[in-house]
Amino acid sequence: MPYSQVPRIELNQDGTINLLVNVSGFDPGTPIEISGQATQDNGAVATFYSVQKMPPSGPLYVARLAAVPPNNFAAGFPITVVARAAQVWITALEADTDSGALQGRVFPDPLQAAWKENTAQWAVSWPGQEAPAVWQSQPAQQSPPATTLIRHGTWRDRGKHDPLDAVMEGGFTRLFPDLPGARFDPSDLKRLADEMTAPAEEPIPETEQDPEENPGIPAAYTYLGQFADHDLTFDPTSSLRESLTRAQLQALVDFRTPRFDLDNLYGRGPDDQPYMYEEDGIHMLLGEPMSGNPFDPGAVQLPRGPNGRALTGDPRDDENRIVAQLHAIFLRFHNKVVDQLGGKNVSFQEVRQQVRWHYQWILVNDFLPIIMEEQTYKSVFPGPYSRVPTIPRLREGDLELMPVEFSVAAYRFAHSMVRPQYRLNTTIERPIFSTDPSDTADLGGLRPIPSDWAIDWQFFIDLDHGAGPVAGGPLSSPVERKPQLSYKIDTFLVHPLGKLPARIATDPSSLALRDLERAVTFQLPSGQRVAEALGIPVIPDEELVIGKATAEGPKKPIIRVAPGFAGNAPLWTYILSEAQVTSWKNAGPGLAKDDIPIKLGPLGGRLIAEVFASLLRGDPTSYLYAKPRFVPIKDFTHDGTFGLAELINVALGR
């Protein structure tokens, strides 16, 4: 059985790392692919791909591996590596303090630091599976220890003796494995991406109505959706698509077992990552104080290491300055739950469970109803404790891996909800991204937030249920505090997403084109084929429009973008257009088009709601299985309701 493991990592003086990779199961001289990802707990991430000949003996070397800018590898933080030769191994390494540890073995130069193997585990496994035979030649590791390091990062398959391509052909990662992947001319995708991206526009003044705003969906829900996405998924193969065979792509798996378990918040817990927690191992560590919101004197940054990198369970929770501050809200909410349950007299596990249940409750009873049409939502969740999946794959069993139709298409609907710029508080308003690299030019993250940029959450969601807020300090501006709304769920992305900064993405820098090309890479079926498979009436080509969901905005049937889209729309685009088409069609009488909320339609809504339902059903620790039945803590509710606004209020101590 081929395997790959990383017994040692070296940190070079230039901040790059060298990997020593032990590979077994190949004949000497055989060309093999080594690929994967190295992630350091300070947020540094690097992917690697190398084709080398198998040596007669000794390890393979992946040298001078640099982290994705602007991150850097640094001494003092553990590193986890996912490496692939033919099967995947996950190796956790700890600081090497042995004599001679700082003498390089890849290069004869002194090192800043080195790490040595702590634990390694075969990542293609399931309960009861025996360890691969290779462990028998390593007496010190005959029985691989269980480790929380891979709790949320394990591949599973149905046959441990099958070749990798055969294993990857299993049905765990596709909801519709029998549907063929849609094919497109690359130039057609480029034209479609251009049509789906706004030109440079002057922002509409706050005192005027913006027809692109989505009535009833405050901007905070855009970033709750992003936060939940980071909780569910982390795909280290995203930049390795050229190294994957067609069979591997056919059933590409997510390296993290999908659950709503907040591992982006908790990481591996206080035992494995104590630097994310206070000394008691129960309270979460908070960052430096922030100012700018007179209603929240307790506003804080994310906790950060000496190099400014956020100490979070998932580095992507620092990728913009809105989701970063939402993450900080969850840290503070956790600490409020600690205090509510008895402080030091309660265990970390009890608190984490309560926080997870409150978060899951919000997703089911607040987030889903606000983003999709009521009929679709009620058909899947007729009550807060019941769920009715209808997609055949989800009726058969629970999800162990993330379906690509969800992660690569349906759940990317929120890209259309992003506003071009946001007001954080009465004095700070910035674009989501810009080409200016300065730290204060935009809301791009992966760096400390200016101390006076604390979010006044009243600009993102109604915290007072219509009542007037009371300031805890002097008001610095007469700017009216009302929630900014998300942009409409339609086939139109704001201009800053059409040319992402190089630090975010390149080749292509258009988010729409990246989404479209990624769907082709993963061989997703067309929207029409998926709708037919679910028995949902297919939207005619002439009604499947591209453009703003506004009364005056230009709209073009998709077949006028390119004939190749006739009956063959990309799944992501179809879901976005369906939201606009069905929302207008089903709106009540008397509403102007610009005042109609645009919500996910039957296809997009079903894919998202049913995957959520399956994930919760398949998690024995979810609130659905709590005994006695879970209800949100009464002191945290407002008139018996608990949603995102209530969670933020609890965190703020309001």
C-alpha cells in the first residue's frame, strides 16, 4: 500500500521551509507525484506539487516552499501537513529540540528551527479499519495513536485495498453522480463572467435608495454565511487541480469531515492549541481593544501572534475585516456562555457544546429562512427539530464528505450578496477590495485591523428590533444608524470582485470567472440537468437572464451571451438567475420590482437546505439529538427568539 508521511520540516533563513517526505510502495525510478498542503498554526499556508523519481532509499525533498503572500512561516508554531503520493497521510510535527536539530539536512546551512514527527495517520480510514502494513516495519508507531489533529480532516472510502482512482470513484462527494459534467467553450465562460461583473461605478450615497440592495437581508448575513463556509470546508487541493486525474476529480473529497462544529473557532481545542485560550483553558483568548463604536466599549481584535497573523482555527476567518470581527463576536459569545453556565465550575466541553447548538440553531432558524423562499425552506425544515431530505443521495444516508454541487456551485450564491463598500462605523467606510496596497485602503484582511475600525453592528443588522439604540459613549457623527443591506442574489457581482487584488487571487482575478472555471474543473452538471433530476420545472433559456435584479438594470438572456449556453447553463449561474426569476414571479401584488426581496429559488434553496439538514442529521452531537431537547438559553433570547442579532447582543453585553 503506497503511503507518504513527513517526518521532518526545516525552516530556512529566508522564511521558506523544506519538507522531507518518506514514500513507500513504489519501485525505485518510478515517477511519482507528491502534492499537498502545509499549514502552520500562525496562519501560514503553502501548497506544493512535485514530480520526482522514486529513489532507491531515503526521503524525497520538497525544498524552498514559500507561504502564500503576505504570510510567512515562523518558528514557534506547530505545522500540519497533508501529503499525497497515492494515498494521503496527515502528519503533525512538533519542535525538534534534539542536539543537531538546527543543522540543515536539505541545505548545509544553519536553521532557525526544525520540527520532527509527532503523530502520523493514514488518512484513508474508517472506524475499525486496521492500520496499513507499513506500520509493522516501524515498531515505535505500530499502532497509530488517535489524535484530534485530524478530527476534521480525514478522507474516507469504502475499500482500503482499492487503487486510489477506484477509491475516488465512490459516490460520497456527488449528489448526482450519474449526471454528466457540463462542457463549455472557455471563451464563452469568459464572456459570461464579464456579463456577470459590474463595471466601475460611483457608489450610491447613503441618503439615497440603492436598488441593488436586497430588502430584508441585512449585510451581516453575507458574512455569517462566509463564517459557516469556513466551518464546513477547507479544501487544500484548490490550487492543485492540474495534479489531479480525471477519476480523482470525479469524486473529489473535502479534506474536512463536514459538520457545523465550529472548528474554525475552536481549532483543535485548548489541549492542542492552548495559545488560542486563556490560562483556565475554558475562556477564549481575545485580541487587543478596538475603538470606533460607542455602543461597544468591549470591542476587540482577533488575537494575533508576534507576526500579526490571527490565532484562529481557520486562517480564512481573517481574510476580510468583517468576517474577522464576526469571528471575534463568536469568541466573546463563547466567553459569555462560560460566565452564564458558571465560570470555572463548567467544563470547556460543556461550553463548546452550548455554543455549537446556539450557532446551529441560528443557521436553521434564522439564516436559512432569510436567504431562501419560504416554501422551499418549510419543505425541508417543517419545524426546528425536523428535516425532510428529498434528494435521493441524502435520503440514502448522511454526508461524510462535502458534495461538490453544494461547495462549488450552490453555496457560492453569496458572492452576489457582497456590497462594493461597507460602513464599519460612523467614521470608517471602505471598499471591500481595492488595488491600493496600503493597510487602510480597503477591508481586505490577513493583517491587523486599525484600532479605530471597530464595527458598529447596528450598520449590519437590526440589534434593537426597531427600538432606538442607546450609546455607551459620546456619538462622533450624526450618521443615521441603520443596517446596510446585502446586495441582491442575482447574476451580477460588484466591480471589486471582477479584479481581485493580487494578494487575493490571480489568473484569473475575476471571481465570477474563477467560480465558472472551478465548476468545469469539478465537472459539475448544468443547472438544467440538476433541476430535471429533482423534478423542478426548468427555466426556459429566454427567461434565464444575466444582469442586475433591478427594474432598470440591463438584463440579457443567457443564450444571447453565447449559444453554447442553450439548455446548458453553469449550475452556479442557473441558481443565481433562478433566484431573480422566481422571486419576481412569486412576489405579492403591488410591490415594485426594486422592493421585492430576491431569495434562493427551489433549486438553489433545496441544495443548500437539504445539505444543511443532512449535515445536522449525520452529526450525533448536533442540537437535533440533544436530550433534553435543546432550546436557546432564555436570558439570551428576545421574545422567545434567538438569531444572529441576539447572539451579537449577548457578545456585546447588551
